[in-house]
Amino acid sequence: MRILYILFLALLVAGCGSKAEQEETIRPVFYHEAGNSFHATRLSFPGVTRAAEEVRLSFKVGGTVDRLNVEMGDTVRAGDCLVRLDSTDYYVQYAKALSALNNARAQLANARSEFERMENLYIKNNISLRDYERVKTQLESAEAMEKSAVAQVRAAQNQMDYTCLKAPFPGVVNSVFISESEMIGAGKPALMLSSLNNIEVRTTVPENIVGRLKAGMEANVSLISNKDMSLKGHITEIGTTAQSASAYPVVIGMQTTGVNLYSGMTATITFLLDSSAGNSAESMIIPEDAVNHDRQGDYVFVAAPFEGDVFVVKRKQIVSGELTPEGVQIREGLSKGDLVITAGLRFMYEGRKVRLLDGVE
């Protein structure tokens, strides 16, 4: 009898232990709400600073360099004469044109005086129509010659003015390609001028990112030479033609007040993109770790309301798309608002009870 009693107690204890093992702990989980951004993505690309305005200046006329008024690195104002050519030959042409103009004006004065005299005689019927027409033609010819002479003087004056190479805008001289006493032809670059405070940064971005950028979007720029300095800029241009390896050019205009920036500096450009940008109802992005795979395909675990703050796990088959820097694109299987479990997936199964952590992942 004693032995039977002991066996009964042993079975009772074993049964209680089995029941306790069957009681499941409600596991807390991280989750992501489908259709919402789970974090903002920072994407960085290398870039190089350059002047927003940068031109190679050249003469419209040829000649010998008489004076080189600037050196590389000099700051100039708009209208400053940077280089001057020997203008002797052009001055001779100007003097000839001016002399021809004075002669044409003298002839015009004589022709006008003669016409006025003959016109009075014609009105009084003292000369023939033929004589009147002759002096009128002479006056018109003198007027035409005077206009031509004026044009010649202006052209000669322009040729003289062109011997002075002027700065079209305030800036800094980046390069000088000539020296004094050198013969230079028209159109040959003499020096390079860059805008002084108008600096921009040029970079390239891959094809899967360029469509998410828009003109006016803010960008952070940090210089390799001074990583502690972060500058603000805005996208001013987005190229539509790939330059190399499906990378598209993007230009960022800089706010450089009080900052010394020079063309050619290396920089890092960072764009802050919301992971929900560009998503539609048919295409949502969820964290990559939330996706499982088996013989049936890709699937996720979602938490459905059960009782109070307790949720029940359900499995959903999905059709996943491409992998992006923000996560996996989901084309089918999820609805906006689904609570996708993102951590502890190896402990998940259909019907398990869970609690949601306050901080979504």
C-alpha cells in the first residue's frame, strides 16, 4: 500500500511539471508597422567643390602681351583690367578711322550747304530739276559716307578696348596661361577666373537613388580637410544622363557666408532620406531581418490583436521585391498597418502570444 501511495505522488508531481512546461511565456517583441518609415536613411557620397561660375578668359583680338596685372590667387573686381595687349597698331587704325570720319563730316557739311542753296534756287525756278536732283544725290552720298565712317571709328575703338581683358564678375584668378611679351592669338585662353563666394559641390549618385532626389532638397556637406565642420546646401541641379556606371550627376549649391571654400576641395555629401519616400500601397519597405524563407517562399510574422495588450502571431506569405538601402521591398502580402515582427523570429510560430515593445524597430 505504501508503494502505491509513493507511485501516486510521483505521477501527480510529474503531471504538474508537464502542465507548467506547457504554459507559454508571453514574449515581448519589436515590430514595424507596414507602410510607415522605420527609420530615416543617411546616404553619403564623395564630391568635389567647384566655383559656380568659372570661365577661361581670352582676347577677341591678337597681339603681344604688354602688361600682366594679376597673378594666380589674386582677387579681382568686375571690370578690372587683368591683362593688356600692346595697342599701338590698333591705335593707328583708330586714328585713321577718326581722320576719315572728320573728312566725311566736312564733306557732309559742304554737301548740305550746297543742297540748301540749290533748293532755294529750285523753289524760285532758277535751276532745273536735273541740277536739284544732282545736289540731293550728293547730299545723300555724303550722309552715307559719314555713317560708314562713324561705324569704322566704333569698330576701331572696340579693337582698342579689346586689348584690355576685363573681369566679367568679381572672383579669384585660378590660373594664368600667358606671360608678358608673349604673342597671343584671338580666342586663346589667357587665364581662368572663378567666382569668389559662390561655391557648389558636384557628386554622382546611383540610379536607384537619383529618382528620390529633388531640386531644393537639403544636403549636409563636410570637408575632408575639416570633418568637424558641417555645411548646409541644397540640390540645384540633377542630371538626367548617366556619366559612368549608371551614376548621375548632382550639384549642391552651398551657403558659404563666412566660410573659406576653394574650388577642388574634397567633400562628403549626405542626404537624409525617409525610407517611406517613393513607396506606394502596392510596394512597401520593411526591415530585411523581418523576412523569413522556406520551401513555400518568403513570409513574415505579424502580430494581431488578441486580448488587452496581448497579441497573437500570424504568418503571412509575401512577395518580396528588390533589396534597397532601407530594407526589403514588399510587393504583395502585406496591408498598410500590419504589425510586422522584426526580432526574435526563431522563437515565433503561428498562434504564439506576444506583447509589443513600446519602441518600434
